[in-house]
Amino acid sequence: MTRPSEILQLPAASSARYTKESVRILLVEDEPKLSAALQEGLQQEGYAVSVAKTGEEGFFLIYSEHFDLAVLDVMLPGRSGLEVLGRLRKNGIRIPVLLLTARDSVEDRVKGLDTGADDYLVKPFAFPELLARLRALLRRGTPEKPGRLSLGDLVLDANAHSVSRAGIPIDLTAREYDLLEYLFRNQGSVVSREMLTRDVWKETARATPIDNVIDVHIARLRRKIDEGFSGKLLHTVRGVGFTLREENP
């Protein structure tokens, strides 16, 4: 089996490395040796790493699971890395993305950054530099969350911890409020039951989502924010999950 050191000259794992497996990285890379080397090296540093070999697979994983950061190769079979990145940004997905590419022209770098990349690394690269760039992206954290979220006439005020629709206050339980806020933060995207299990219920040790519990809360939340109002906002995407959006005219 090819060792990472044969490709990237990986250093021995340092005592100051990350040890939190809660930091999840998606690696989208179709070169088997490089992919295996990067996955092993990142796991040695304490990261939890998932691997996709195509743009389509990477796109699906980002939508169906939670990741803190994505390392995305530009040249991929099928949908290219730039196509995946452009679609993510168009849909409001703000996950930090580090692009990997063999092209070193200024035009290529500018195109990648303009498409929405947070950083850019040219192959071949030193593994310590990749680690440094990942640490820098993780330190940036997520953008400050807006205190007031709205969709049509539905308003969630995170500062006041209140929800209203058409000016009418809506009384939610703590769990329903957290669920609605999570849907708002992912507005326009489909949220899977797995994502809700992990990010709202905080059940990180479960192998499967708590489907029945989630479905009951979704039904209750839907009744409170949709029944009696014009236009439905909380939608079920069969076989995938849920999304908060206005109905198409």
C-alpha cells in the first residue's frame, strides 16, 4: 500500500495536532493515491475525513451531511470542482472551500476565487502548507449570524427569541424554535433527517437518524407556522428531507 510519505512527505503527527473528531472535512479528489495519502494524513492530525471521488458525489454529501470544511479538486470526472462550488454558493451554502488544482495561472486562480473559493492550493504542494491553510480557514469560523431572519411574512428574531407570521406571534417550544432556526439558517437547501439528528438534537453517537421524533416535531412546527396563513413555507422533499421556502407562483 502506498504510504502518504511517498506522495506528500508527511511529517510525524505532532503533539499539538487537532484531536477533535468533531471537525469534519470532506475531501473531493479523484486521484486514488493522492486521495488516500491526504485522508490518512488528515486523520493522523485528528480530523474526521470523508472522501468523494466525483463532483456529483461531493455535491450530494455536502447537502446530506454536515461538514466544517471541504477540500475540492478542480479537475474531476463529470461535474468539475468549479461547477460544484458555483452551485453551492448559488444555493447559499457557505461551507469554507479550499480548491486544489494543477493549474497555476493567475486567470485560473482568479476564476476559482471569484466562483466562491476561500483559498487555493496548487499541486504539487507540501502537506504542512495544506494543514496551515486548513487551520486558517477553520479559525475564521462561520460568518456572524444575523439576528433577524425572514421568509415572506414569517419572521424569527434571534435576539428576542421570538417568531411571528403576518405580525401574529407564534408560540414555539424550545425544540421547535431550534428546529425552525436551523431551517432558516439553511433556507433554500434541503435539510436531511441525519443533519437534524446531529445538529439540532445533538445525537452525534447515533448510527441512524431519529426519524419518528423528527417527523413529529416537523408536523407540529408546520401546523404552527403554516396553518391559517396564505402560502406554505415548510415543505417535505420526499426521500430527502425538509426545506423552508416560499411556494412557487
